[in-house]
Amino acid sequence: MSGQRKGSNVDRKLSTTYLADCLWKGKGSNRENQNVVEESLDLYQGWIADHLCKRGLEEEDFVLKGRLGYVEGRLDDQFVFEFGLWRLIDTELAQSEIEALLTKRHEAHKIFRKGIERMLRGRLPLPASPKGGTPKRWDKVQIEEAHASYQTWVQQIEALGCRVMDAEEWLGWFYVANPARTMEETMWYWGSDSVDGEVPCPPWLSDRQYWETFMQLNSPELLDRLILVTESDMPYSVYHGRFEIPSSNPRPRGYVMADEVTGFDVIDGRLDLDPQFKGDDFGAWLSERQACRAQAEQEANVPIDKVSRRKSGGVRL
């Protein structure tokens, strides 16, 4: 059983309360008697009342209760999707295996955070030696060595089941995602219904490669766009945090995404995914991005409210 992690208090209480409420309500609109629901889920009498009072669950216990509710039909695909539980609710996984997956998430975040911090200080994301030491300065090595260090940093994170993504790339997928499908499945099915064999460009294709053509991989403008995405397609959070689908019903006031999400700017309470740079070369691209963003903000709830707690990760919240 893992201990409580630093920075998890707020999301731990909010998420546990939301889970208990969803288990009580189920997929229908009418709530059943709490005792009846608890008996059907083999929970102790009074469990729902206890956890509606914000009694937080350990992170692996949250998964186990979520899996139980999903298997019993009281939680739907959207709940699993929004909390990033797809890989974790596998009924074949023992509690120790769930703990191991969560540990990998946290280890990937450490590598991600340290790499970002080092690059923002002008150094390579990884030490030259596996034994540690101070990473070399980016401007003191050949570009091939810098790129190799960057790629190894990404691969170490991927080996733990997570990935480094551009914030706008991830949001592009999130806005069109089907809760019943993973990101890979969405990619596979995208454009399958197109006519005349003309497949439209997926809206989540990253502009990161475009950026890298004009600046170094350690540019703050580029690094500020990067986020860590878990094996279940949601940005990393110190505790299970809900990333509400924009098209869903309005969320309760104060219920927001988790603390460790990085890579977004919020200006006057609005999400800003556009890069901050100068130059005529990017004028047309910026205009298009700004128009698309304005339209998206009119049609969807921006899934980021927790904008005042940028603590780590090397990027702005």
C-alpha cells in the first residue's frame, strides 16, 4: 500500500468524493438506497457516506473501487476515460501490479521533470554517465549528441509506459476522443468513414516538428508546450484527477484537473495554447491557431481550472 504523496490532498479528496457519488448514483438518474448499493458492491455499510465526506482513498484503492464499479455496471466508459484508468482497471491485474503501474507513472514524472529543468538551465536532459553527475551544457556539445540525449530521455519515459507530448497535440485528441477508445484506437479508426479514400488530417497532429525546424529542442518556447501523458492517455497527476470531457455536462464548481499537469498558459482565466514568439514567419500560422482556439473555447469547456499551482515540471501553469 503506497503512502500519501506530497501535493495530493486536494485531488485525493475531490476524486474520492466524486467516485463515491458516482457509485451511489450509478448510470441512471435515480439514486438507490446507500445500503443496497454497498451490499451489491460488497462494501462495508456506511462506506458511501464516509467517502462522500471526503475521506480520501489510497491511489491503488481508488483504482480497485473504480474497477469494481465498472465491472458491476455502476461506472461507465466516461468515468474510466476521464480519470485515466483504462490500463489500470484490467481485471487480470493484482493489487501489486496496479501499484507497480502507478509507481512507473511517478518514476516517469521524475525523469520528465528533471529533464525539463535541466534543459531550461541550458544542459542536456540526462547525465553523460548512467552513474550520474552534472549533465553537459547544451551549447558545448555537437547537435548530434544533444539530440541523442534528448531522444534517450524520451525513450526512458516511454519504457515506463508514458510519453512526452505537445500540449496542443494532446488537447486536439482530447476534444474529439471517444471515451470507449484509447488514443491508439482513435488513431486507427480516424478517417475510416471518409469518402473517396481521402482521409482528413487528424486534429491532434503535433506542431512540434514544425517548431523544431526553427529552434533548438531545449528552447523554453518548445519545452513549455511539453506534458507527460500516462499509459492511459491522460496527463500525469500526483493523484487520480478528473479531466472532464469538454462536451459533457458542466462540472461542479471547483472540480478540476490535477496538480502536476504542465505545459499550458492561462491568460485572464482562459486557456492559451499558442506559442509566444515574434516574427513574420509565423504570422499566418498564429492567425489560424488563434481562430481555431477561439472557436474551440466557444464550443467546449476548457478542461483546465487549476491554474495557480505551477510547482514543478519546468513549464507554466
